[in-house]
Amino acid sequence: MNNLVDRNIAEAMRDEMAMRERILSLLNESPRTVPEVADALECSANNAMFWMMAMWRYGSIEEVGKRDGEGYYRYQPVL
């Protein structure tokens, strides 16, 4: 059982690092909304929201300007 838990934690950390880098790469090109990031990553908006809100909470990204017509902010990396 311990090996299963350790492996899942390691996989989660690896996923987090990979997704963080992919999202930051996209946002370095230009500020984007959650749906735009989801489209670029070919993942669900829910998954993109999960990763981006964690990044926002810990100060890696910030919202830019006002909400768009659908109510989404654009996000950019914190410099």
C-alpha cells in the first residue's frame, strides 16, 4: 500500500510540474482565458481551471484587465 501512495504522489508532482510549465509557456506568448488555455492544451476547461487557479492562488499567474464578454479574465505570468 505504501508503494502505491508514494507512486501516486510522485505522479501528481510530475503532472503538476509539466502542466505548470505548459501553461506558463502559453501565457508567456500572450495573456489567455481559461477556455483558451484549455483549447491550446487540448484538455477540459475544468482541468485548465484546476491548474490555473492553483497557480493563481500561489502567485504564479495574475489576471489582466477586465472580464471578457463570457465573464473570463485573461491571465499572465507574474513577473
